[in-house]
Amino acid sequence: MWRVKSLDAILATAEKKSLHRSLGPVQLTLLGIGAIIGTGIFVLTAAASQKAGPGMMLSFVIAGAVCAVAALCYSELAAMAPVSGSAYTYTYAVMGELLAWCVGWALILEYAVAASAVSVGWSGYVLGLIENGLHFNFPDLLSAGPTWAMKGFIPVPDFSAGIVNVPAIIVALAVTGLLILGTTESARVNAILVAIKVIALTVFIVLTLPVIDTANLSPFTPNGMFGAYSGMGVVGAAASIFFAYVGFDAVSTAAEETKNPQKNVPIGLIGSLAFCTVFYLLVALGAAGAIGAQPVLGAGGAAVEPGSPAFVAACALPANAQQLVCSNEALAHVLRVIGHPQVGNALGLAAMLALPSVILMMIYGQTRIFFVMARDGLLPEGLTKMHKTFKTPYIVTLFTGIAVAIAAALFPVGKLADISNSGTLFAFFMVSIAVLVLRKTDPNRGRPFRMPLVWIIAPISAAGCAFLFWNLPHDAKMVLPIWGGVGLVIYFLYGYRKSHMAKGRMEVHEDDADIPPPPATT
């Protein structure tokens, strides 16, 4: 289980059974922006405000800083090993099969739960558009899943506020169907949707910055830096907001489909991250400064966790009806409050059109992780069986889509984002360590992108990921070891014996006819 697959073997495998290289630097950056800009800024702004108040701007800076150093680690490894698999592949090359399995299994959690979170975010904007634009009241019990409270170690649902999120189910299954029809068709839509999102956020910034009232920014950190309990405060909000940045991982996953990856992958990673960070800070400032971002208080007078039964009860009070933190469509809500209802509806429409691109990239990313793990023999290759007509891995895509729809139907966006972050932060932690290990074990290998100050930046990245993970809510932190335990059972029952490394196969010699088509250039 400590078998290490050398980078030479990984590159040879990719050449024998490879994905066609078609993405350039602009397309890769657009792909990254398409995956990054989504629910994190359109929806999690409200949850971050409940945790940190206006201090969520500091949360964006903290999360962005950790993501930036992680991006540098990713860039070095992605340029050295331009193949699919992202953190899973890098870990396999450096720290062995067992840890690679753990990382790949965590990435599956990341992508699937992230797609669910975005589906719930899409639902919020669609319902807001229906109610404010079409003046139709969608049934409350079908517009949100139940709230959840922990009774010891057992989550207990409360169906008084909602039973199932029907719009979230619809969008998750619709995107799944699109991916089954063909990734080429899916990717051609991506550039248009990226443009819609960027235009919508630009309009929001232009309309909100001139009406900022500095009084709305005080108190700046009502819950302090760490809050009264895990997951709250500025740092707790940063742990949640990290979700808003993790789309850049999809760029690394697409490395095997990139032209001149040694140059273009670092450009795509860092370029998309820098572009989105500027937008995030301006949007957060505009939202908090325009209408305020103070948390609502529970019966005991303290701020309550977003998505909890106490939070739902507080937001149901008439006095809190217009609060930013209580909105399921935060940015559209801000525009309506400051006197631009039609523009708010238009922004809601833009979110409705554009957020499915993020769901698409998350489900797409998971199927590619499945693809690479199956290519290595750790999962049954039947999971990646191609559809005879559409030439896409329809079995694993359909399975993923159904799982995404179920989670989206039953859980609030904030909890889904925190759960996704637990898997993401673990994967990023492993990548940070892998960079250091590989500098020692293979110092002479060519590094087209060589991270500067590696013995400073990589440890900061690893420590930053561990720090944010520790500040996630307790239930979100517990999901990772439980999910990991299930994964280890599967590994020792199947992958440990069936992997190609276990059988002494260093390369894969299958024909290329069953490889999923690459994203089209845009």
C-alpha cells in the first residue's frame, strides 16, 4: 500500500491512454474562472456575514491567501506532471498508493458535495426570481430541505421549515444529463456563462460602491476573530469562504487536456485565482457597505450558526426579514434593497443561467478523478464505461448526478460548502507536502514552473490548510474521517489487490477509443 508510481510511469501511462490536448492558456483561465465564480460569492456572502459580519472581507483575504500559496504548490506539480488526476496523481507519485487513494477519495467528496452546494445556491436565486419577478409564491416546503441539529453524534432533521429542495434536484439532474450527452457540447457553453457571471458582478459593484455607508461596516467583527464556538468568527467564515476559491483545482484536473501544460497550467491556475479574488473583495465590500451585514441573534442573544434551526427561527422574525444574512439570493437582495429591483431580478436571472456551469465543472471534475483512479486499477474500470452513442462515461456520471441531487435536496448551502471544504483542504494539504518531498527525492527533475521560496511557501500552505480545517464546524470536520473510513474499506477490499501497481503493471496499454472527449476550445 506504500507503492509509489514514479512520475515517469505516470507520464507513460498518460501517453498510452491519454486525453486529447486542446486547451490553451485563455481557455484554461476561462475554465478556472467558470469553476471559481459561483455559489461562493453569489450565495455564501450571506452565510459569511452571519459568521463574521462585515469582517467577512478579512475572511476573503485569509482564504484567498491560503489558496494562493496552495495554487503555487499545484502549479509546480501540475507543470511537472501534466496529467489528469490533480492531487490524487501527485500524491501517488510522491507518497504512495494508500495516501493517493485517500486523496482521490477526498476529492470525490469535494466535487460531489460542491456540486450539491451550488445546486442549492442556484435554487435560491431561481426562487427569488420567481417570487420577486413573476410574483408567484413557490411552496415553502418544496423550496428547501430540512434543518439539521445534532443529538449527540446523530444528525436529526427538522421538517417544519422545509422538506425537499425541488429546484436544486432539477438543476443537478439537468446538468448530469448535459454531461452524458457530451462534454464537448458542455464546454462550448462555458465561455458564455463565464461572461454572464462577470458582467453581473461588475454591475453589482458599479451600483453598490457609490452608496456605501461606513456606518454599515461597524461593528466590523461582531463575532470576533474566532467566535464563541467552532465555525464562527472571521476565521470560521474564512474556512467556509475557502469554498469560493477551490474551483481552480479543476484547472489542474484538466492538465492532461492542455496544450503546452508546462506553461499554460500555471497561467490558468494563478490567473483565474487573481482575477476572482479582486471581484470577491469588491463584491463583499459593496454588499456589506450598502445595506449592512450584521448577524442575526438567537434567543440567547448570541449569533447562531447559519442553517441551524435557531438561525431559521431568527430569520423568520419580521425585524430580520430584510437582513443580508437571511437572504438565499444575497446579491440580488442587496440591489433590490438599495432601489434597483429590476437590476436585482436581472442579476438573479444571470445567476440562474450561469451557476449551472459550476455544477457542470464539479461533476465533470469528479468523473475525471474516477476515470484516473479506474485507469490505475484502484476502482473497477466498468465505472468509466463509455456510452456507445455519446462517448461519455455515462454510468459514473449518472451515479454522481443522483448523489448530488439527493444531497442538494436535503441540506442547506452553508453545511454543504463546509463539508466540501473538509475534503478540499485535506487534498491541498497533501499537495503542499508532496512538493517538499519531491524536491528531496527527485531534485534534478525538470521543473518548468519552479515555486520560489519552496521551503517557506509550501509549509505555509500546509499549515494554512490545517488551520482552516480546524476552524470548520465540528460536524463538517467529522465527515472527512467517516468518509475516509468508508474509502479505506473499499481500498483494502478491492484497490489494494486490483491496482495495476500491485500487479506490476507500470503502464496501461488500452486503446484510446473509449476516452471521453475533451472540452472544446472556447
